[in-house]
Amino acid sequence: MKTQFRIRGLNANASLRLWLEQQLQRLHSLIPISVAEVLLERQPGSAPAFHAQVHLAVPGPDIHATSCDHTVEAVWLKVTKNLRQQIERRKGRQQSKLKSNRQHPLTPSRGAGAGVAARI
């Protein structure tokens, strides 16, 4: 997974980036993520001051989430929870489609094969 961080208005030390990366790796264990784009910013003039946006490039439609809160930890936990819920919903829909296809297998059409024999 390739990760791009854009951190604005914060002291982006190595431990912060490592913590953010570890949380993304947990999501990567649920679904293959090719690219993760993260925007984390502090806007001192607004309340709540911390904003996070994450865009995940995954098989199928991409997944993205946005959140705001009063601390970096809270905003990041909110945004990763939202992403996890989206991933789990997608997996649930895929599994229900598989189950419904197994319960209702495709039946051969009426007269399949009879047309070939009739023409010969």
C-alpha cells in the first residue's frame, strides 16, 4: 500500500505518522488498498479545530471519509471507524450476493439442446 500524507498546521513527527500508518494497515488487512491519501489538518480559527480526510483506492469503487473533532486522536478514530464500517458493509453486500446466487442457481432454459438436435 502506498500512503501519501498531507499534514497541515501540526507538528508531524515520526511517531504521529507511524500511528496513522498502523491504523491504515489494520484497514488494509480487511481489503486490499493500493493507495491511501490522507489529509490531516488543524484549523485554529474553527471549532472543532482538527479535520481529517482519507481516500482509499481499493478494488471497485474507492472509499473515502471525512471527519472533524477537537483532538487529533478523536478525529482519526472517527474517520477510521467510518472507513471500517464502509468496508464491512461492502463485504456484507458481496457475501449476500454470493449466498443468493448459491440458493438460486441458474437453471437451463427450456428446450436447451433440443434446437440443435431438431436442426440436424
